[in-house]
Amino acid sequence: MDKLRGFREFYPDEMRSRRVIFDASRKVSQLFGYEEISFPSVESLDLFRMKSGEEIVDQTYSFRDKGGREITLIPEATPSVSRMLAERKELPRPVRWFSFEKYWRYEEPQAGRAREFYQYNADLFGPYSEMADAEMIGLAGAILNELSLKGKYSFRVSHRGFIEKVLSKLGVSNPAAVLPVLDRYHKTTLETTVARLIETGVPEKSIDQLISILKEGSKLDKIEDLFADTGIDLTGIEEIGWLKRVGKLLESYSMKDIVFDASVVRGFTYYTGIVFEAFDLKGENRAILGGGRYDNLLSVISGNSIPAVGFAMGDVVLEIVMKSLNTWPEDDGAFTVTVCFTSGESSIYALDICNKLRKRGIPALISPETRSLSTQLKDASRHRSRFSVIVGDKEIAQKGATIRDMADGSQVTFPVLEAIKFLDKKRNITLLGQ
Amino acid sequence: MDKLRGFREFYPDEMRSRRVIFDASRKVSQLFGYEEISFPSVESLDLFRMKSGEEIVDQTYSFRDKGGREITLIPEATPSVSRMLAERKELPRPVRWFSFEKYWRYEEPQAGRAREFYQYNADLFGPYSEMADAEMIGLAGAILNELSLKGKYSFRVSHRGFIEKVLSKLGVSNPAAVLPVLDRYHKTTLETTVARLIETGVPEKSIDQLISILKEGSKLDKIEDLFADTGIDLTGIEEIGWLKRVGKLLESYSMKDIVFDASVVRGFTYYTGIVFEAFDLKGENRAILGGGRYDNLLSVISGNSIPAVGFAMGDVVLEIVMKSLNTWPEDDGAFTVTVCFTSGESSIYALDICNKLRKRGIPALISPETRSLSTQLKDASRHRSRFSVIVGDKEIAQKGATIRDMADGSQVTFPVLEAIKFLDKKRNITLLGQ
């Protein structure tokens, strides 16, 4: 009975790597004052319909439960997190939350897409400010740095309000219809983009200007130069100041060279302000993470408007990127000791030593069966134990324990307590990274 | 749009407590040499049908996906874990795995039962031995001890093979039919038990003997005395030696007074040997955890027989028990510093200090908006920051930072670097537990 297609299993080696990712994200979140929350993996389908419309239904694992309710496995975090906030109106703001949950999407599995994935999510509720936007991007960058990706990624930023105003200036009557075309700019041919822009209402005379912006991009502090070259008049578009101030604030987070990229749209319709994505510098992969400001979603869900900015980072693309950059953590596992015994009679004596080691905080294994010493030592190597403890009649007679260094096979016999102290010391040295 | 009935949300305070539980279980598992794995939350319904028969279907969140496949949210770990093992026949044994996943059951929500819950799961594959059984119970006990439950729980143990042989001696032709009646012994009246025993084929002359065993119980090392009083002849039932040896081995784990209790059956039909449960000593609640030996399940799933013993512990009963015993962790959260600024002009200066603190590993918060100092200090208190950093024109002029001890309101101004060093020292003292 195989696992389902698009689903993944993680054996210990793979899970250890993933645990490093989880722990690093958690640690950085806490450094920024974010607190962990958790929410149901199953929700009313209506919660997502409210936010994303009927089209979401096809992409979800949704079904009727035995009580006839239309429910779904959650495809993303934002509606649930927003609901949790709406239920606690009295919480002092700003509210800073993060979570690391599983999500499900009924999509065709392919590189970078699984049907079940882990996703980190962070949100800052309350403030409507450049500082809030910069904090969110700063947090995202700090997590990538903690994952040893420093210098290997770039952030691309845009602003929904800004782009919509620019499109209006270019004579577009329904800017929202054009956004998906911008989103596809890097993923399709120029020809297709032009055709789709015309279809969605961009006047032919404006096409060149728009393409030029899409093609060039600029550093955040140079946006005005980018537009000056195209002849588009930015008078009265205050969002440009917002974007530049966010760029300035990000210098405090040691994040420079943020790129303005009009093709950054993010799929979700609920974004209202800044939107951003991080890519690896080779640029061969999908976005590692993405997010933005969504100031109206809370009022859709709870009738109460609360400014919000957040981002999400899935484990599937992250793993591909980190592996391609050789930064995926390959952990050898914890320091362990294997306790071996040379006869059934010595097994209880060995088990006692094993439990004493555990009480000291030293991970210790023992064979649950009477097996030959050579088999037990082979197991110790397989489990990457740095040391083995060997006990037999001789050790029992002198209340001792023989320690074997698995690296060179050297052996020394100590009294039991000395042996435990010796191993404790060795473990502490290992913990200090030697 | 409310959350669904029987599902739970965890706000930061609640999640911090839960994180303590997760981390403690993980830490003890690693002490015992167990390695973490993870598996899909959605599986073919057939995987569970194979193991538990058709009746499982009603109790699961199962449905047809958009491709027509009968799938289900996983109701328990064992079939998935067994499948993972079967896929890696080459793994050196013993294999020691643990996991901490979410599970779902379509049951009526009630005290101790949620429709979605977290469950810790550990399994030891390979050995068929008393040492393996003792290790599993020892691991379970060590986790409860780590959760500050030492001395507050008891283990009750039985053995499927043993009970079935005893029932045969008592003249029962289909012992499996009687097991569910034993399971209900403590949950129903004596009258009902007697009636159901007769219905399921226990001869009337044997009823008193069986009830006497169920009523009395015994320490593991005194089982023979228990049976001697009833006149049941244990000749040829070797499992009694097995149980006594497990009891003896458990002394090495500092676990004494393990109780033999014939009413411990565990619902799952797949257990073949020892079965065990842990209860809080008040005994008012459901089992905190339960498990046992299941040597035939792997052959059902993979055609390959591999001895196995494991247990599972859900978070729902655990939380009830720990709260009733006042051992549920109430964590005040991490050491944090809030950086406050007295004007918009000082915000970047403040943000720089905030980011310097984070680089040092000190969790630091800053208001994402220009607000009054008193509001920012109120926020610092709400977030339980031990110290605040206050900066304004005076501090900028002298390249300094004022540190406020939130406990007594005392303030000192330092050069920035000194201020950061001071806070770093304070944090390290806090980490050391003062």
C-alpha cells in the first residue's frame, strides 16, 4: 500500500535536516519577538471561499464530512490566522505571530510543488507603516541568513497600489485584470505577454512603456529613474515614497540592493500594498518565500478592518534551493553511546549503565537482544556512536566498564562512575563543537 | 466563520506550553536513541482497512479525492510507520523511531477526545524480547518523568497471549471475543460485565475466577500469587515468565510497582504480546498513553514479518492530567527587550540598536509606528520585556542608549555598545535560570 502521489515521507536523516530548518525559523522568529501559534488543519471550505472565491475549491483537498459539512484541508495560513486574530479583538497590538504547519493543495505534483508541504508563516497585525513592511522583509531575510543563505538570495519588491495607479496612468480601466499578466512576464514569451496585455485592456500606445518597466527593474532607491526613462509621470503617486522608505529602513537590517520588480504580483487577490518575493541569485527556481500587505482581509472575515503584513515560506522550494547551493543541513545526528554486553548475564549490568548515562543526559543505546559483541559493535558504528561501553564478566567482577573509542578502537577500563564522567565530558566537548 | 467543532486553536501562551511537551518528548526519545520520522497526513483508506477492518471507516475523516481515490486523514501512526519500515527492508535493526504528528478521528468531541489531536508515537522494530518491551515502557516512563509527572502515574500491564491462554484454560473457545469485555470492566457495572462474559462464551463456572483476577490485579512479580488464589493452573503458560522478566528489567529504569491488570486490552486488534497503559494515580482520567507488542502487523502490510513494540501518547488527555496535577508548563516566554524611541527622527537609530541586539541573539521588539513613549513602555510590559531601551535626541547626541529595568523603573544611560553588552549579560543570567 504505497503512499499517495505528491506526498512525502521523511526518514531520520531527512527529518533531522528538516528539524534544523524548523528550529532555525523558530529561533529567528523569537529574536524578532514573534510568537508561535497553531490552528486546525481542517476548516470550513467557506473560510477560503470568502477570501479567494470559488476557484480555490478545485485546488483544495475539500470534501463533505459525515455530517454533510463542506470542509477542506487548509491550503494556506492567512484565513485561519486572520480568524484567530478576529476572535481576540482585545489583544494588544501590534500582534506578531508565526506558525509552522502542514498544508495541502490538489495540484499536479512537479519540481517545487508537492500536494502536502510544510510552510512557515509570519504575520504582523496592527500597524500600517513602512517600518512594519520593513520588519517583515527583515525577518524573512534574517531567516534566510540563519539558513546559511546569506549573499545567495535577492528580494524583489513591488506594491499593488503603486502598480494599479501606474496602470491607470497608462490608460488601463481595470488594473486588477492586468496583474496576472505581469505575474507571468518572466514565465512566458514577450509575444504572449504583449498579446495578453492588449487583451486585458492596456492601450497599444502604453505597451512599450509597460514592457520597459517590466524588463528593466531597478534598485528600490532608483525607481524614479526607471520611470523617468519611460516618460511615465509619477506625480501624485505617493506609494513611490513608501517603497523608497522601506528600502531605506531595510539597510538597518543589513539588506541592501532590494530590487523593484513590477512582475512581482503574488497570486492572492487580497494583497493591498507592498508585495515581495525572495529568489536564489541563480534565479533558476520558484520564489523561496513571498508575502505582502493585506489590509482588507480581516474586514472580509470579521467585519473589522486591521492592517496586516505577512509572508510564507514552504519547505519544498527551500529544500531544492538549499540543496542546489549546498547549504542543506547534513547533520550526523546526536552524540550517542552504545552499551554492549558479552553475555545474557551481563545484560542487566549493561542496562543499568545505559540508564545511568541517560540520567546524565547522554543519549545511550543498548541491544534489546543477546547478540555477539562484534554485531553490537557493528550496530554502534551504524548508529554513529562515538564511544561504546563494553561489559562482561571481567567488568562485573571489578565493578567497571570498558570504554571503546569507535574512531580508533582503543579501549580503557574504568570504574563505572568514572566511565560515565568520562563520557559526559566527551559529550560536552562535542556539544561545544569540537 | 468559526472553527469546526472538536478542533482546537492554540494562541501563543497555549502553544508555548505545548512546545514544552513536544521538546521534552523529543529530548527523551533522543536519550534513548530514537530518531524522528514524519509521514503523510493523508493516506489510502485501504492502508487502515487492511489493519483494522471496515469498522475503522466510520471513525475516520475519509473521502474520495478529485481523482476518485478513497483517502483518509490518518487516525493513528502504526500503519504508516510500518509501511515506511517495510519500504526500507535493508535498514539495520533494531530500528528505533519516534514521531509527533497530528491525527484526526470522526468521533463525538468530549472530555479527553478531540477530532484533531497531536500524538507522540515511538516504535522499536526487530527484536522479540523482554528487553525490547521493557525499553518501550521505560521510554514511556522517562517521558512522563521529564514532564514532571514522576510519582504521579502508574503503569498497568497485561499480555494478549497470556490472557488468551488463561481464557482457554477457563473453557473459552474464542478468547478474542472476550477481550472487549475485559477492556470495559472498569467502565461498566459488574452485572453488565458478567452478562457480557457469558454472552461471549465464558462458561458460568469460570466467571468467578475471571472476575477475581480482574478485580484484584497484582504487582508484576506477584502474578502467580494472584492466580494461585483463584485456582487457575498456569502450567505451560510461558508468558508469565516473560511478564515477570519485563518487570525485573524495569527496575533498571527506576520503574517499580508495575501492575498486572487483565482489563488492559487496548482497542487495536493487532497486538500480540505485552500491552500497557499509564494512568494518573488518581485514576480519574483515560489512559495518558498506551501501547504494546504487534509482531504480525508488518506481515499484513508488507508480507514480511518483523517483531515490533510501540506506544502512543496524545496531547488531549495529557493536558487534562497535567493541568489537574498542576504540572502543565506555564512559560512566561523568552527574555525580550523592547526598544522605544521618542520621535520619528530617532526611529532609525532605535531600529539599528534593535537589529544589533538581534544579531547578538537577544530577542528584541520595536514599535512599527511612531507612538508615545508611555504607550511603547506599556507594550514592553505587556510583552513581558525585562528591559527597555529608550532613545531620543539626548541619546543620539551622545551616541548612547538608556536602559530601563521594567521591574523597578530604574534607568541608566550607556554608550550603545555598553548597553548591548549589559543586556547580553542579563540575558545569559536569565538563561542560566536566575
